[in-house]
Amino acid sequence: MNRLEYIWPEEQFREDDFIVFRVRSLSYPYSIAFIKISPNDYTAYNGDYSLKDGEIIAIHKLANSLMDNYFPYSS
């Protein structure tokens, strides 16, 4: 499994109870994923690249942590 180099979310917009983040990485020049979070759920979407298994797991871990911190982001 390949691991991404440093990854980070960038908030893109808010819509109703959802916050959408673009995910960037030092390993790729463009967006690698988009994450849409709400207080109880998240959805991860493919970005500009096909990711490997370890990279997908890293995206889902990031999405989970964003969802856990939803209320500080939503204020």
C-alpha cells in the first residue's frame, strides 16, 4: 500500500448542513479528492487522479477526522 506524502483539506464551500473540502497532497499537483461532511456522515469523491489503496485509506481517515471536528468548522 502506498502512502501519500503530507495531505491537507482546503474548505471550498458550505451548503445547508454540509461543508465541502478539497484535499491536496505534496505527492500530486492537483486535487486528489473532495470530501463532503455533515454532523453524522461524510462522502469522499475522486479528484483528478486514480488513487491506490493506501491513499484511499488516508483520504477516509482524513474525512473521519473532519467529521469528528464538524462543529468547530461549522461555526
